[in-house]
Amino acid sequence: MLITHLALVSLTENTQITPSQLNRVAAALQKQATRDFGPIWQVNATVDAFDALRDVPVGYWPLIVVDDVPDAAGFHLDDNGQPFSLIEFSDSWSLTASHEMLEMLVDPLGDRLVAGRSPHPDQGVVEFLVEVADPSEAAEFGYTVNGLLVSDFFTPRFYDPVKVDGVRYSFGGHITKPRDILPGGYISWRDPVSDEWWQQTWFSGNQKKFRRLGHLTGASIRAAVDAKTKTVSRIASAAPESERFADARELTARAKDSTRARAEAWLRQIDRLRSGDPLADVWEGGEEDND
């Protein structure tokens, strides 16, 4: 299995993200990719933090944190057709970074389609854009890794033709049937009959809505859809106000207390090791090496 290498880099002004914060988020993303996401989607990835874009080794796909994303599209392809993502900075930027990472791992080029029954009653079989974090992208459905908020994601069973009891449709279990969306989420598809793109969204109110995007003329499908839907900016602005993020901040503070206490214990032990020969008395008998 090929390994995907991702690089987390901050281009935010005024050092809004410290090297320590960047490393902590990279560690959380690595754990999510390895422990939670990889076994379900059969992908193998590394996530490393770098101080600057010029430090990113060749062959890595960058996740770049910026102050704002002007076109509201997080996903892009470079001049050589390789993917990179822009992450809009906010207090909850770990959630946005997780969202972009998960979708990059499953669909690096932003054009992976899966056939299935349309949610729209007037349509038949359509082609869904595989965006694993969009249907449950709201912060309230996220979870914490190392005390940091990360995104929920759906499983490959999300595209099943019918609901089956006991099947896991999303990692957190919030999605309970195929091709469903939760408050704050959406799903996108192409109708082969009309060659038009559609969405089902749930951005406000207590009902889902259908939206016709029209014909797509060029560009990466995911980049165009994300820009139309303002995915990155919406997550960045809404997540810090959620109860789930407030819980995550409290947990982060407690996690820092735990890691600080552990670090102090390590330092005390190192001081003891430096102060003498702590293993001098663990052996009995034997002979000295006189060479």
C-alpha cells in the first residue's frame, strides 16, 4: 500500500499559530488518520508539521493554514496536478484541517464519483462526489483527539442502496442511514440525465433543501463545489460558537495539565539520572572489566 505524506504548514500573519500548536495539531491528525480513518478507508498516511513551505520535502501534499480563503475553496490542484488544501484560521482550525485532510486522503484529485440513488424524488441513479466529511461536517458531530476537535466522516457503507441494522455509516455513528445528511451538512451529485450538479443541504432551519448548481464547465469538481458552498469559511466561522468546541477547549486545557505534569516527572527523573549512577547497585557478583 502506498503511503500518502501530508505536510501541515502555517502562513498565518502575526504568528497566530505557534510551532508548538502546529505540532500538536499535526500529532492529532496523524492519530486520526492512523487509528480511525485508515483502517476504514484502507489508506496509509503520515502527517508532519513544517515551519515553512520551503521546508516541505518533495512528494508531500501540503495542508496550509492561512488567515482567510478568498474564494472559499479549500481544495486546489497545483500546476502539476497535485493536491493542496487551504485551511482558514479560526479558534477551531483543527476541525477544518481534519476535514480537509480526510477528503484529500480519499479523493486526492477532487473528482471521485460513486453511483447511487438520488435523494431527489424526481431523479434516478446519480453520481455522488465523494466528500467524506461534508454530510456531518458541523462541529457538534466532531470528536476529540489528544484534546483537539477533529471532523467526523462517513464510511464506504454510506453509499449502500438500503439501510441495514448494525451498519456503521459514519465514524461517530451520527449518520444512521445511507446518503443522509445532518444539520450543517450537505451532499453533492451529478444527474446524468440533465448533466447538472445538485446538492441537498441543511444549513439553516429544521428541513433539508435541494439546490441546483447547474452545469460544471472545467476545474476540479471538488474545488468548484467547495467554492460554491463556501465550505471552509462556513466551518471556520460556525465551529467556534458550538457547544462541542467549548467542550473540546475545556478538554484541551485539562490535557495540557496532564502533559505538563508528565513532562515535569520526566525532567525530575532526568535530573536524578544526571546526579549520580542510579544503576550502580543493580548487579551482584560478576567481575570488573580490567582491560
